[in-house]
Amino acid sequence: MVSALAVFFLGTHKIIRELLSIVSLALLTGLLLMRIVSPVSDDFTWQYMPGFFTLSFSLSSFGLLFALIAAISGLLKSFASWGINSKGYHALFHLMMGGLMILLSAGDYISFFLGWEIMTWSSFMLFNNFSSADDPIEKSQDTGFLFITLSLISALLMLGVLFFLYNRTGSMNIADGVAWLHGVKGLPSWIPGLLLMSAFFLKSGLLPFHVWVPGTYREAPHTFTAFLSAALSKVGIYAFILFFLPFSLNEGSGQISYLIAWIGAITATVATFKAIEQNDMKGLLAYSSIGQMAYVFTAMAVGSSLAMGGALFQMVNHSLIKLLLFFIVAGIIERTGKTRFDQLGGLIYKMPFSFIGVLVGIIALAGMPPLSGFYGKWMIYTSLIEKGWLLVLTGIVLPSTAAFIYCYKLIYGIFLGHPTEVNPEEAKEISPRYRVPSGLLMASIVLLGLFPGLILKPVNVLLSDLGMETLALTSQGSLNAASGSVSGFMVMNVFGGVFAVILILLSLFGKKAPTRNLHRLDIAYAGELPTEQTPLHYGRGLGHEVKRVAIAGAIVKRSLTEKYMKIGNQLGGILEHVRGFYPGNGQVSLIMTMVGAAAVALLIGLKG
Amino acid sequence: MLFTIFNSLLAVLLTYSMGMLYYGFYRIGNARIHRRVGPPLWQNVIDNIKLFAKREAPGHGIMFHLGPVIMTAGTITSMLFVPFLKDSAWLQGFSSYGNLILLIYLMVVGPLGNALAVGVSGVPFGVMGVTRGLTRLIGLEVPFFLSVALLMSGSGTISISEIMMAQDSFSNWNMMAHPAAFIVSLFSFVGMMGASPFDVVGAPVEVYSGPQAEFGGKYLGFLAAQRVMFSMVKLILWVDLFLGGATNVFILMAKSFALFFFYFIVGAAFPRFKTEQAVDFMLKLPLIIGIGAVLVRFWSL
Amino acid sequence: MKIDIKGIWGALSSLKYLFQPPGTLRYPDVKKEAADGYRGFHDNDLSKCIGCGMCEDICMNLAIDMVKPKSEAYLNAKNGSGLIPRLDYGRCCWCSLCTDVCPVNSLKLTKNYVYVSEDMNRFIYTPGEEKLGKREKETVK
Amino acid sequence: MDNLNKKDKAQLKELKSPMAVVDWAVNWFRKQSIFMLAYGTGCGAIEIPPTVTARYDAERFGVRGAATPRQADVIVLSGYLAVKTLKRVIRTYEQMQEPKYVIALGSCPINGGMYWDSYNTIKQLDRYLPVDVTVAGCMPRPEAVLEGFMALKDKIQRGEAEGARDYRDNIEKYKNNQKEIFGDKMLPGYTCDWYFSDGGSF
């Protein structure tokens, strides 16, 4: 039934496109909503529907979670991008949705691969054809090329491994392949496992395959970036859970799990320092996405119930936060036309709603209590301590502490400091179509902060489906672990209470010592008199100090993207020599090389 | 509930008076090392009351107003999640609802809230101070987290009370049981207390007083008051975690003063690191000791 | 990694001052005599002053005016002009030219150098006639 | 260290109403804690270090340095003030929070000092800023500076150190005087506009 839904999305969309030929977003949203609501009311059961070929579709509880995230993100995104997109955009978007649904409900290799490819290609065309980058500096061609090349590599790796698995098990069913993967010990299972894992890491943007993420996020249409970050980046996690989760639970796979945990930690570190370096709102959020997803992988590598709960919590949180932040950023870009921190600033009193939105977003993103972001991190940390992986813990504490800097940079660069290129007199609050979904998202972030236990019920269902122990749930307001508990409800109340008391106290002083409302330029500036032209906004430079720290400097200076491009170009050059008759340029040659490599992989797969 | 609220007020008063006393000592001690006489012991209280008695305060809108409030609220909230005493119903605050990881993160809420006010005031020097503070935090948190993680995994619990309870005799104090963790945490401790050589954030000469550049009058009064309370919270946390906790207020004061004296000695004797030097230092020596301790732990198991 | 033992130990050696008496001069209680030849406020021995006005002439800051004293009793017999110098401490820079040039050595610089006033107009004074104490309230009525 | 010395106790006994006691106490706290912004304009800056360091240790009297004008109570102007300097001094003074005090050191702020015929220094500081205490000397020695602080403390305790109020009430006069000096290079409006309105508060 759910796979039918997925197909129905396609159908719906095609009907709209072919018959109505205008995009009626209201109808679309309504349809989406209905389709979202109905599976929720379903029980968490497995459903099969044999299709043509031997396609089998089934939606596990995990698949449902991811489908829900995607659908809700899509719904909010459609609302936010009301009336700004063309027909083709919607067509592609829904094609991608359909691909995603096929992927999430796939029961066999072919449908899995099909969904994967539909999703990848439609999202590629989406961001490439409807790019938001009008800045000539942005290297749009390179970004697209990088994205598609890496996607191709990932797809071919996957194809090879899937063929290999088919060859081994004689069944197209994913479950059989997974069972085989976990059944075989030693090298034969490691190599396909690692190859497959690389494919998934690539989709989620883990090191060293993260290079496509920042450019893509930066150049995708603003609201589509929100969707990319909130929903599409989760596909890698879904696939990882599908193929490898029992693997990391397996006692014998300690080293591999440990390796994955470290990959997560290192990715987070690199991405965080890169994010601090960004001068572009969407670029910063893109790197931050990479970092946040990396925590999820680290948590999944730990593999305990608490860690899985933390991973899922973190993932849901990340979707909420990134939707919120990208929506607001999209709204700001729409209002001001500026994307960089050195162009913005001082908008707080003109855009109070967006300010509060970003504030909620960054508090949750930095993982600070009392909002929801903390509790995901808390579960991950606690599970790491319980597991005894203290060095990994240190490895992820480093980026999550450094994350404070980019969080502060995000809010400072846009709202605080002084206005630079945007005239504050003309600035207006972001439009209501961004405000409504942002408000909903803010409310849910605060609600999850107040009642972190709310997430435990669905998480427990998922955990029992995976055959893991469920997490103890004492009250909606608190989280429990073997080694301690935390009450979000209490934290929020205590903080709020203290805050109120001190605010009242301060206001009492206000009678005796009134606050003088000063002009924006009337600041302690060493006796000097700043003028409107004085560069007082610190938007670009904020975080530059981090670069002088040895480890951060080493990370920031190196660019994997450039290295990849260099390798690609050199490879292309060589190929051009070898195949002089080939008319294409280096980049096309690289693709050809990849195709060749894939064919070899395929052959090996078939033969083996 | 009333008892808890009364206890909270008591905690605030206790930390405030302890803090003022300790920092009074700090100023006199510092003066002696400078070969000066120094101010009277209660000079900090006088300064604080005077700041509240100022007739006006600078303002840059509502967010500027809220910054010190968030800062103070963050301090007091984290104070309420630290148990002051063991084997006692007094001065426990809300510590049964939280744990060490929560506390570490709660301690950052206040400064970040204040950073918003600094940002909105529009003083670039203040923002520079904030960036330095956040950068320094990278260096401080990593060894600190490593040391408390050693403690937490060693005690099998993340609750501060339980870690404190487990240290029933002197040989069981965590500074004896986990000496490496203690040494590593001391580096972070000195940094978190804002002493030299890690005091570049508020360096008056270099960044025009750092984050507090634009605060005056009652705002500065609140910030000064919360600063001493925050220091006391950290001291008490270290007493709880490493020095075996305290069964009554006098033992608490004795132990925390011992720690404070260490902080005073380091802060008074050493010159200042630059930001990146501070982070590099913290990511070298303390981190290496910490990693060594982890490795020893798991090889010996 | 090199650990700078000397740097650590050397810095800690400053702690010895914690146990030594401070080197502070506790000013209002303990006062220190100024060195010989210190140039403090002026004093004019009116029994010697001849009112020649050379101090007024030589002063490059125009800090000295020759004025009539409050009472004739301040004038001695040799004072031909009937005027005595009046100092403006809003001008004086203690260059000591006036005392050097004084032919009868009546104008001198004392070792008293502390004078504080809440009113900026009270820095004009006639040496010999009045004495500058440390606080304006106590001296100028 | 003159915390509640005999003079203070005698004063306290004379007070009748509770409000007077509160005022007296507030003034006492103000005088015991003075955050100083040492504005070293030239030669006089060198007299501040001995005043606050080991030899004379102004911290005994509760005097300590402040980093920014927002935190300072007193601005110590040491010596001659060029027109350019005066602009910064006025800017700094206006940024301080009431109650705020000014101590002027040396001859130059009183009547021009040795720069009496200079084209670009001001001659009488109290035309442009309300000066609370002036210390004679060129430059005054640290003892004299300390006496200046003690005179200021007396004035604060008496409740008469209200230069800030004077400046606020006579802002037109002061601004006109400043305008004579600065001409068309007057401080921009945002620095002092709030003096002419009620300022606004919450």
C-alpha cells in the first residue's frame, strides 16, 4: 500500500503537470498531508506488494520514519516556497519524492537502486537547473560536476556490490543479502561491506566524500536546500541502518564499528572547522549539516539502545533545526538579496521573528539545554561513556564545542552587530509563508526540549523492530539511562523560573537606574567617533582566530574538493592522450573512466 | 517545593558571599605579590553594591537588556544542578533531575546568551572577546570532558551526587583514585575560572575589556555578581567530583578554598597565553596525559 | 614537545612576595620628605622682596603678575614698586627661572607640592602672603 | 584604608531621617569604590603608574582601573588637552555612567600651563567639562594625585560631586563652549542628542 502511495505520488504529480499544467500548490499540499496522515494511522506492520519484474515493496518502521521526515519536510518546504517555482521544478521535486518513497519502501535490489537513481538524478537536475546562485564567483559547473561524478561513483559501487550479493545469494531480496553480509566473517564480507558503506557515506556527506555537499547546498534553490538537508541527507542513514545496523551490533565487528565512530568524529571535526570559516549563510549551514550527520553515524556505530535512540533523536532534531534555519535564511535572502555575513547584520530589531527563530535553531543546533538539541547529544555522550569509548567521546566533544562558534557567527552575522549593505530602514520581516512553517518548527523544538520523552515511544517501537532493548520511559519530561537521567521538563522550568526572577529584579533596578537608549553608533570605541562608513560589523572575521589554532588551521587550509578536481583533471588529461579521438574534455573523460571502472566492478561482481 | 526554593536562595547567598570573600582574598593576595598593600577584604562587595547604585546604565535595546539576565540565569541554573553537600537534604537544588553532562552544557548557556547582548551592542571589541572566549572554550572543554568521562566511566554513573557518594574515604577521593583525570581537569579548571594564563578573553589592554566592553551600571553589577557565583559553582563542582565532596558547609569551604588557592597561585604567577596558544597548549599536554590515562585504563582492564 | 621548566619555576618564584611585607608607602599616614632641591610651590620672603619684577619678566608662561599686596604691612622698605609677585598655578611649570633670577633670593621653591582644589579658580596665589597647604579647604578661606 | 573611620562615624551619628542614612550609605559605597579611567594625554600619564602600583597603591582606597568608559566612575585627565584630544575626552566623558567625576591634573587644564599660547590646546577645561577636583603641579606627584582622590571622596561623601548633573542641566552652555572650539568639526549628533531629550528608559 505504501509503495502504491509512492507510485501515486508520481501519478498525482503527472496528472497535475499534464492536465492542469499549472502548479496548484494548495492541492498538492492537501494531497501530501492526506498521504502523510494515512500511513501514520496504520499499524507498524510489514506490507508486501509484488510489482512487475520481481519488485517487492515493503515499508519497515524505519522506512516509515524516514518517509515521514521526508514527507513533512516536503510539505513544509512546499508551503515555504509557495508560488516561486516553475512547473518543471515541481515536476522534478515530485519525481524525486517518488524516488525517495520507492527507495524507502524497497524490498529488493532493483527497486532500491531504481529509487536511489531517480532521487539522485532528479535532485541533481533540480539544483542544477534551478540554481539560486547568481553570483559569478560560484563555480556552478564544478559543483554540479562534482555532485554527479560522486553520485555516479556511489551508484556504481552500489550496483557492483548488489550484483555481487545477488550472485552470492541468488536472491534479489535485500534481507537475504544483508543476512549473507552478516553471516560471512572476514575479508569477503568486508570488501563489499566497505564499498557499500562508502556509497552511503557519500550520500550523507561523510568524510572523505563530503565535497559535494557545500556547493550543492549553496547553489540549490533556497527552500530545496532545506529539503536536501532535512530529508535527503537522511537517506544514507536509512541505507546504513538497512544494511549495517545488525552488523555494528555484532560482537565480532568491534573494529569496524570503532572505525565508523571515528569516521563520524573526524567528519564532524573537519566540517565544523570548515563551517566556522564560511562567509556564506548557506555554506555554513551546509558544513554544519555534515557535522551533525556525522554524530548520527558515530552514535549508530556504538550500537546500544541508548545510542540508537540518541541517533534517531539527533536525526529528527537535525531535520527540524535545519528546516527552520534554512527557511529563515531563505526568507532573509528573499527580503534582502544578500547571502553573506559581511553583507548582512544589525537586523535584529527589524526582523524579531527571524531572530527568535534562528536563536531557537542555534541553541538546538549547538546542543544546549533547555532545547531539544541537547537531549540527542546527551544520549549519544552517555552511550559513549557507557560503552567506554572515551577517545571517541573526546573526538566528538571537540567539534560540538567548536560548533558554538559557527552558531554564534550565524546569529551575529545576520542579526547583531551593525548593518552593512542592507539598509535597516528598508528591511522587513520575512514573508509569512516562511514564518508559518518556521513557527511550527520552533514550537516542536521547544516541545521536544520540554518533553524529550515524547520521542521515546516511537523510538522504542523502532528499537523493538530491530530486536534491541527498549529504553526506559518514566515520564514524558525526562530521559533515562543506566548511568543517570535528565529531566528536560525540570531544566526548562528551573531556567525559566530563574530567568523570570532575575528579569524582575533587573527591572526593579530600572526605576532607580534607568537604561538610556543609545544610538547604534554610540559605543565604547576607545573615544573614537565611528561613522556610518566605519566597518564595525565583524561578520566575516568572526571565527578567523580559530584558524590560528594548529589543528583547525591545518584543516581549514586543506581543501579536498580542489584535490579531487585536480585528480579528475589529470585523469582526464591522461585519458585524452590515450584516446586522442575522443572529442570531449577532461571532465567528460572522467565520467567515462568512472563508467569503465564501474563496468569492471560489475564484471568482478558477476564473476565472483 | 518551598524547601527547594529556600534552599536555592540559600545556595545563591552562600555562593555570593563565598565568592566575594574568596575574590577579596584574591585581590589582596595579588596585591601582595605585586608588593602592594591591596584593598580591604570586602572591596568586591563594595564595588558590586556601587555598580548597582549607579544612576544610569547604557542600553542598546531589549536584547542588550536580556543578555546579563540570561547570563545570571544560566549561572544560577547551573548552580541549582550542582549538589553542594553529600549525605544532606540541604543545598541539593535540583541536582537529582540533572547530571554532569547536562551541567557542562548548562554552564555554556549563560555566556552564549550574554554573547548575544554583546553582539547587539555593536562593539566590535566585545565580539572579538566573545570569539576568543568561544575559541578558548574548544581548548578547555576537550581535556575537561576527557577527564570527567574517565571519572564517569570509572564510577559507572553520570550523576554528580553518585560520583560524590562513591568517594567515602580519603583514599577513595577521585583525585587519588584517578590522579591523571584530576591533573588534566586542573588545567581546564584554571582556564574555566578565567585565570592566567588563559585569561585572554577579558584582557583589557588587548581587546578593550573583552565581552564586557559595553556593559555599565546595573548590568555590570549583575555580571560581576554572577562571575563570582559562577566561579564558586565551578569550585564546588570540582570539590564534588575530585575532592570527595563535603558533608557540611565548613568542609566545603575548606576544600574549595584549597582549590581556589591553587587557582590563585597559577593565576598570579603566570603570564597570559594568546588565544591560539592557549588552545594549542590545552590540546597538547593535558590531552596527551588524558589519552594516556584512557589507554592505561583499558589496557589494565 | 619541550617543557619550559625554568619558565614555570621562575614564574612561581614570584610567590615569595606573598610572605614579605609590601613595599607600599602608606601615604596619608606615612609621608616622605621630598629630595633636596625638589621644586615645590613658591615661597616669597617678603622681608627681602624688592618688587623688581624680574621674575615677572623672565617667566615665559606669564604665570607671574606683580600685584599690590593685601596690606601695606607685607611690603618692606626696599620694595620700590610696591608690588609683589602673584603666581598662577594654572600656568607655572616649575622651571625655576624666577627663583634663579631673583636678585635678593626672596622668591624660593619649597618642598611642599601637594595642593588640591575643587574649584579651578583657586590656583592663583601670592606667595608670602598666604601659604599653600595640601587641601584647598584648609588653606584658602 | 579608611573604611568607616572616625570622621565617617561622626557623620553617621548626625543623620536624622532613614532616607538620609540611605543616601549617606550610597555615597559611602560610591566613595569607597572608584573605577578610574586614566586618560593620559601627555606628560601626566607617567604619574598614574606609580600611583596605582606598589609604591603608592591607590587600590588601598578602592581606586582601581577600568577598561572602558562604560565601567568607569572617574576620568583622570592628566595634563594638556589638544583640541583633538578634548573631542575624545568629551566623547569618553559622555559615555560614562552617572554619577561620574572628573579629576584634572596639572597646570594645563587650569589655565593653559606652558601651552598657554598654543593654537591647538584648550586653556580652561571647566568651560567644556564639569571638573570635580583639580590637582596642582606640573606634574603632580603621586602623593598629590592620591590627595586628589581623597578630596574627591570627601566631595562624594558630602553629596556634592554632582558634575554630571551640572553637565546635564547646563548642557546648552557646555555644548556652545565646545562648539566655539570645534567649529564645524563638532561631535556628531548621535553622541549627545539624548541629553536634549529625556533619553528614554525601560
